[in-house]
Amino acid sequence: VGIYNQILKRREEICVRDKVSPSFALDNKTVREIALAQPTSLTDLAKVRGIDDRRLVQYGPDIIDIVKRFKK
């Protein structure tokens, strides 16, 4: 399973947990940008288009965890 699919899976878990729509959490374009950039820090993640302060705080640690596990 590629990093894109892993992020989509985590997004689905987040949506169920937080009772929000996928586009409210992270839209598909942002997920693609993350998969391409593969940021390993919140600073790097903040540079990805579509990541605002709210998403950085709420979802950033989950995203960074996925990227780091994928890059091992």
C-alpha cells in the first residue's frame, strides 16, 4: 500500500472520529501533495498547499507519523 492510500485510510479514521467530511479534513488534492512532498516535520508539512493552521494542529502529527513509517 502506497503512502497516498495510507493517508487516505487515516483520513477516513479521522473523519469517523471527528464526524467531519473528507474534504473538511484533507481534500484529495492536499493528500496528493503530501504524498509527493513526504514531509517529516510539522514545519515541512506547513509548506504543503492546503495545510492551514487548523489542519496542521489537528492532523499534522498523524500525517507525519504515516510519512515516517512509510519512509523506513
